[in-house]
Amino acid sequence: MGTVALCVLLVLLISSLYSWTIILSKISTFRRVTNESRRFIRSFRKATRLQEISTLAADFKNSPLANVFEDVYETYKRQTGGSGPPRNIASLERSAQTAASEAVTNLERRLTWLATIAAVSPFVGLFGTVMGVVDAFHGLGAAGSATLRAVAPGISEALITTAAGLFVAVPAVVAYNQFAARIRVFASTIDDFSRELLNSMEEIPVRSPAAAPPRPYPEGGRELPTRG
């Protein structure tokens, strides 16, 4: 094989290794996110107090639902001190939207590289194909006759680089589409949880004021008149 074909194969090999690194990493990340999110939502629905949920959220750092809850709960505590209904539900909604956006962005990290590899690899292989055909014509011209020995090396390089480009691109395309679909499911789940969380906060009852202490009576047992 010629120098150009070897360089093309080296680029495709590096791209393939990086692509599979992203794929395996995302599979592991999505598995952890799914498991912890399921456990957190079960704990959330069983809990009776926000403080209890906040304590549990520390055990689910990989769950975007727990991260959304922590951000919304911090905003809620700044408004109310940790008790009573929220004073401004719009502020909590903005906190939930910001946290949800950050969570989805974290899940999408490095997916652009996967899409780039999927799109570019066939063209890199095609470049090797073109150069292989050029070498085949050079061999044909040097031999002066159309023989298999003259064109076989260049055609061989062209076929190998084409196959290598497809070998790198196909897994990257499949993985990118699957991960994009999973992220859309995660985004929908986060939005549903945000609405459930905000609804539960809106339903927090107002704490009844403490009973006023009895007013002292003067001598004779009659209540003092109130001055205007």
C-alpha cells in the first residue's frame, strides 16, 4: 500500500477508537442515569417532606432529576426559609428550566464528535479511494498495457480505504441516532418531573399562625378596654 492509503487508514483507525470510546462511555453514563433516576423518583414519591428529599438527593448525583430538585429547592429555601408555600412560583419555574437545560447539555456532551465522525469518515475513505484509482492509472501508464498486475495495487487500496471508511461511519451513525433518541426521552422525563415538583410545592399548605397568648386581666376580672 502507498503512503496516502496508510495515512488514510491511520486517520480512520484513530477516529474509530475515539468513536468507540464515546459510545462505550455514553452507554455506561446512560445506564447510571436511568437507574438512579428511577430510584430517585420512587424515593421522591414516597417522601413526605422536602427536607427529606433533599437529604436523599445527595445519593443520586448522576440523576438529572436529583439535580433539578436541588436547584429548585435552593430557590425555594431562599424564598421561604424552607417552610410554607413558595412566594414566587415563576422563579421556581425558571430554576427548573435552567437546571433541566444544564442536565440535557451534560447528556449531549461529545455527541457532536460522534456525529462528525459519522459524517466525515466516508469522505476520508473516499479520498483514499480516489488516490487508489489514481495509483491504478499510474500503474497502467507505466506498464503500457491493461493487465491485472498493473492496476491491482491501486484498486486494492481503493477498496480497502472505502471499506474502512464505512466500518468507522456505520457504528457512529447508529450510536448517534440511538443516543439522540435516549436524550429526547430523558428531556421529556425531566420536564414531567419538573412539573410534578412544582405542583407539589404549590400544594404546600400555609402554616397556621401560633395562637396568641391570653391577654392579662386587671383587678376585678374585667378586660381592659382597647384604646383607639
